Amino acid sequence: MKEYQIRRSENVPASDPSIGRRMSGGDHNWNSKVVLLNGLKSDSGKFSSSCKGAHVGKRHMWFHKNVRSIAYIFVLVGFFFLLDSLMVSIFDSINLQHSSTSKNSKGLKDDRKVAHTNKEKLPVKMYGRLLSLASSALTEKEFKPKKSDFWKEPYKQASSWKPCLTEDLQIQIGKHDESNGYIMVSANGGLNQQRVAICNAVAVASLLNATLVLPRFLYSNVWKDPSQFGDIYQEEYFISVLKHEVNIVKELPSPLKSIDIEAIGSLITDADIAKEAKPIDYVRKVLPILVRNGVVHFLGYGNRLGFDPLPSKLQRLRCKCNFHALKFVPKIQEAASLLVRRIRKHDSARSMLDKQLLGNYMPNIPSKHHEVARGSYRYLALHLRFEEDMVAYSQCDFGGGESERKELQAYREIHFPLLIERLKSSKPISPEELRKLGRCPLTPEEAALLLSALGFKHGTYIYLAGSQIYGANSRMQAFTSLYPNLVTKETLLTPSELEPFRNFSSQLAALDFIACATADVFAMTDSGSQLSSLVSGFRTYYGNGQAPTLRPNKKRLAAILSENSTIRWNDFEDRVRKMIEEGQRVRVRGFGRSIYRQPRSPECMCRT
């Protein structure tokens, strides 16, 4: 045995590079020797005591002579383990430095993105129990052929309303040959606020028998878009459609260009005209200035003309302006047609909405093929008003904890100083009370629960308008867990297709407008949004009763969601469905209501 051990130790020199691979084998051989020694020990009873003493002596002598070799082997093993750990640490350090260098090389913009992403690591969920129930319900529905009832208008009366006006129909409004002067308009806000301002200006020009100079758009630090009328709408078409009702020119005559409008007292601001003013206010305050100076300039013009009382002819003119005269430029129509075709996976027009909003970029197909085209290529458009400004201004709590509350308070102090001052002098309303009153914008999580309660399946294609969601992935995770087929203009269009629209927020908003208006179903989360209002009006006007719009009542929905911990899923579905169905009832425009949003009125649509 001693000779065996000596031979083995001679076969394992210190310079052998394979020593690390042999260690486990060495342990096995050592165990074998222990077994062998134990075997010899058990057999030693057969020998005399002198033999036994001699054997034990030899064993101790072997340990004594080889103790240095054994110790050396253990030290060598430890050295290799230490070296291995050191190399792993070095490589990890190199990778980390390389990653850090790559991030830094992308500049300040990417650094902000990384920092923002780090803050969004944990998904925010306010209704975990309901989300779990919704997920189970959607899984169950996948195996059932029944589709949601909300792909169609629930009330047949919706199809009985048709547009009364056409591009060529003249409104007998009593246009005079001689004008009282020129009206200039500088509209504020984004795309949809500007659209309202344009049609209000058309009505005011007719009211005051004035010539309208093609409206201009103010540059906003919020929207940061230098686009003007001709960048978004077809100028010649606009002038042509309204030529029988209002004189419209592209610019002031040369003699008036050099006049200081403010110096002569012709500058009209919001301080001069109240919000939703009546026609008599314009006649009394603006008409004398117009007649005296030959020109007035409405600066920062927006929603400064009320809807009632208003002569029916002016109401009709508003309707003609909004639904017929304002056509998007070909560049916008072409890009929007790509959006719609890629969602539908179909290249032809399916409705009057397609024809009006996409023009020749969406060719017609025979009506007998419409149902085939609709098949499995339907999509729902969702306008989710959960941008940072909306969230901060609401003063609601959205379950993001103390860090979120501090972040939103800091945003308010920077962007809404007037709100901060008002809050200092008024009695505060708790976030819980604000939610009960229906003043909180719906979160992506709440929107997903709403759609799942209405029976829209897990695979439903959903177009998300806007897409600048506060909290980004941390907020959208709850939504995409239920509805993964979520698309935006940024995911549907290539970078080169989007490039002409970059830095032009109003033109990008026009793409959202068209994608929402032509959708099979349009769902809004804030009925006060201008985009939602105008889109729903277009769908009512051109939808022929086949363009359903979903309008949740936020106050009622908050009451339902407050029972998150106890409500059964079937009860949740029933209550949400009733809420939406009540919002879809066919109603004639009420007094003071927007004709842009509710065109079902004698001045705009006809009941067949």
C-alpha cells in the first residue's frame, strides 16, 4: 500500500495543469484507501498482537511521511478556487464598465431614459384581485365562439340619422357682397382645440359679415409644434367648400399688413370675450371695432362661441365646416391609411368614415365583400388620457406610493402655478373624494378591466392613441397582461415613414384622430377630451349607426371598482355593461351641448 501511494503521488506533479479536473477523482481514491485500510483493520483479528502493532505502526509512519504532500494538495485546491473567483470578478467588472461606457456614449437623452426606466421597475396595480378574475374570464372566453356585443351599436335608432349637408350644399345664410372688414384668428392649443377654433371663427365671420383670413396657429411651449393651417388641412379645398357662405382669403391685403393691430385697438383677447360667448356679445363688442378699423385680430382664440342660443344657419355652418370643409392634407391621409391597413390587414375602404378621412388612399371595394373584410381584422381604438399633465392636474392618488405623490406635486409646482395658488386659498379635497366624484382619469389598469368586463377577448387588436402614458411600462403592464395585441403609430409605421411628422405633434395627433375615427370600436376614458369629443362626433355623423363608441361614466365606475375586494366577476360585468349601454343611447343634441360632439340635431343631421 505504501508503494502504491508513493507511485500515485509521483504521478501527480505540482505542474500538472489538469490537477483541477482530478480533485473529485482524488477524493474517490482517498475513500477507496480508507475502505481498504478499514478492511485490513477488520481482518487484523486473525493475526497476532505483534502483527497488529506492526501494522498500526506502519500506518502512522505513512501518515507522518506523507502529511506534507497531503497538505500541499489541499493548498493547491484552495489556490485554484481562489483564482477562479478572482477571474469571475474581473470579467464581471469589465462587462459592467463596458455597459456603463455604452450607456454614457448615448448622451443625456438616453441617460434620462435609463433613469426613468429604473424608477419604473415595479408594476403598479390597484386592483390585483379583479385583474386575476379578469384574466381567468378572458381565458375561458377564448374557447367560446361568442363575441362581444359591443362590436355593434346596441340601438337600431342610431342608423336612422343621416348627414343632411354635403360639400356642395349651400346654406342660405344671407351672405352680403360687401364685407365689414377682415377677421384674423390666432388659434391656441393642439390639433383638436384648433379645429374647434377654426369652425367657431367661420361662424363669427358669417355673423359679422366679415372676410376671414385663413387662421394661424400659435406656437405653444406645451405642444411645441410650428405647423400652420396648410401643413394639416387642405387650404384650397377649405376655401372652396365654404365659398358660398363666407369669404376666405389666405392673407391680409397689402395696405393692412403694415398696421399695428394692437395700437389701433383691434386686438381681441380672452379678456375681451367671455368663454362660450353669445352672438350678441360679438355684435356689441367686436362689430363696432371691425367697422371702424376694417380689421380685428382674435388672439389665442378657442372655445369663445357658445352653442346656444345660436341661429340655426350659423349652427349649420359650424357643422359644414367641421364635417366637410376640413380635409387633412395628402401626406397625413397617406400615412394614416398605412396605419389602418396594417391593423386591419386589408387594403380597401369599408365605410363612409374611410372615404371622408382617407380620401383616395383607401380605395373602395364592392359592398358584398365588406363583411368578409370585416371578419377577423377588426380593431378597437382606445384614447387613454393618462398623460403626466392630466395625472398631475387631477390631484388624485394612483397607487404609486409616496415617491409618485412627490413627483406629481413637483410637476404641479412647475407647470401649474395658478393651480397651486388656488389650492392654498381653498379647502382641499382628498384624493379618495375626488375619485368618488369621478374626477380622476382612468388608469390603464382600469381601462383593461373595463374592456374585459365588456367581453372583448384576449386577442383583440387595440390601437392606443397618444401613447405618452405616465409611468410607461410600470402602468401598462397590467393592461398588456390582459390585452397583449397593443399597437401605436410608432409600432405600425417605420422610422422613415414617421420621420416627416417628427417634432410636429399636431400632425401626429391627426394620425391618431383618423385611426380612432375609422376603428370598428372607439373607447374613450375621458369624455371631456377634445379628441374624444371630435372623434365620437365624426363616428356619429358618418358611421351610419355602425360605429359604436364606449363612454364610461367615471363616477359610476369608481363606485363599482371600490368593491374590488368583494365583488363577484359576474356582478362586475353586469354593472359595467349597463353603464356603457346607457352611454350609448341615441340622444338628440341637448341645449348648450357641442354640435361637434353630438351632431344629431336638425341643424346637422336628418332623421330618416
